[in-house]
Amino acid sequence: MKIAPLLVLATLPALLSQTLAQSPLAPPATGTINTDNFPTIGEVVRLDPALDELIPEGAKIEVLATGFEWSEGAVWDRSDSSVLFSDIPRNSVMRWRENVGTTLFLQPAGYTGATDYGKEPGSNGLGFDTKGRLISCEHGDRRISMLTTGGGKRTLADNYNGKRLNSPNDLAIKSNGDIYFTDPPYGLPERWEDSRRELDFCGVYRISKEDGSLTLLTKEMTRPNGIAFSPDEKTLYVAQSDPRAAIWKAFPVNEDGTLGESRMFYDATAEVGKAKGLPDGLKVDKQGNVWATGPGGVHVFSPEGKLLGRIETGEATANCAWGGADGSTLYLTADMYLARIKTSTVGNGF
């Protein structure tokens, strides 16, 4: 088991008791598990006093479960107060629930082919649509899918102008039901160099709720990744996981759902290599602050793009999601870990 240097070893037995699903084929976790003594990792780095209004003094990064190959795409499931998240290499979606632990939710999750499909075949970003149905970004099957009532899957988009998508990565669902998503090449076995790649760009797209049509919104970003709306849905934030230009951009959202001219929100290129990770998944709170994974952990930005501080996990942190009974808990997918931290704010959408 890989343990981060900052892990509190005194509480390791509690962590091990949580990890009942070390592989996607493990039996479901059963029984009640002590949730009062989770191990902790990392630290909160405060760069601006404004962060004190968002993360309480003494807040800890608690490790809820471990043993995953690469955890991603966390989303809060309101239907049973649990967290769903992808383990991409294992082609699985896992579920974590308080007092239960980790269980397998879905497998296969992103690739249904009969042959090997590289290191990251599974689902990545996850979300729930306006009717509570699970929407998945699927690497191996190169599509956006919807899990229908009864368990079947429906393809919402898998090509643009007859050419297969690269490997849908992350998504944001607008209040009107439109699905916005990014399409870098990370799920292709050879990534950008893969002979199966059919598009010569990495796009940001929208699936219309009204008629199901797919619209290319921009192809200006080299590796578009995480994506989220501001609370008023007038701004779309998009992360770029390119080490040569590790940035976040902000796009104005037009009345028709298309995007206007982008502006630089924050440039973290100088931080690349100093800490693990790149700009990846991101979420926004109700006040408009942006919580974005990047080098070192989760960067917390004001709506104006000022860096207020970081939640430093010590691991490459892929994504985050708001959840909990009141939407104030931030769940983190950080390499082999599922973790969480309590905040003093509430996630957008709660």
C-alpha cells in the first residue's frame, strides 16, 4: 500500500478497515465502520485572510478510503447520501457511504470492448442530470453516456461531424439540462499519438437538452480538462492540464449557450514540477469561489482569480466535489485516496 509521507500513521488501522474494496472485484463492504478516527494527510496553506472564511481553522484532510489505482470524478449522490467516483484503470465506479465504507457500484464503467485498451479505459468525470440520472465521461468507449432507470446505458454523444471523440474527460451540467464537457486524449492508449484518434484538436462541447445536438464551443485549449459554471451560469471555467501551459480560463456564456472570448483566470505553469499534479477537475461554491485541483492539491481562488490558498494533499489530486448533508464537505480524489475536508461554505447547486 502506498502511503503519503504526511499520513498520520497512528490511525492507519482505521484506514485499513475502510479499504474493503481494494479491487473492483472485491465483495461489497458490510457492517458499521468507525468513522470518528480517520487518518489525515497534508495541510491547508493559507495565503490570504479571505480563506479563513471558507476553511475553518484546524480543518483536516481526512482519508476515507485507499487502494485505488487512480481515483477521479467524484460526485455526491443525493438519493442515498453517498459519494460515487471513478477508478479509471480498473474500469470501475465505486461508492463510499458513511458507516458503510467502499463498495463497487458499476463495472465496466467506461470500456466495454473485448481487448485491452491501455491504462485508463474507465469512466472519468461523473455528474447527475436534472432528473437524477448518472452521466459519465467514458474513456474507452469514447462517449458521454447516461445510466437509465433499470440499469441500461444510453449514448448521448460519441462523435463530432462523424469523427469519434478523443476521450471525454469531465463535465458540467447547466440548470437547463445542457451538458458541457471536455475532450482531451488521455483515455486513448497512446494518447495524442494514438492511431485511433480521429480529431485533430481537443474540444469543449455542449450537448443540447432540447434536441440532443452536439456543438463544438471552442478548440483553443490544448488539453481541456476540468469544467464548471459560476453560480449565475454566466461564466464557464475550464482547466488546461498541459504542463507547458498549466492554466485556467474563464469563458463568458452567451444567451444561446455558446461561449464568448476567453480570458486568463490563473496561470500555474511556474508551479509545475514543484508539486504533484496539473490543473484538473474543479468546482465552484455558492459565493463564486473556484476550487480547482492543480500542482500540490486544490487551489482556492476568489471569483476574480486571486489565489487565497491551497488544500495540499501531498498527492496528485485529480478532482473534487461538494457533498454532505448541507453541501459544505469537499470530497477529494487524490491518486489512490478518497478524502474529504469540512469547509465553511456551500457548493454551488446545494
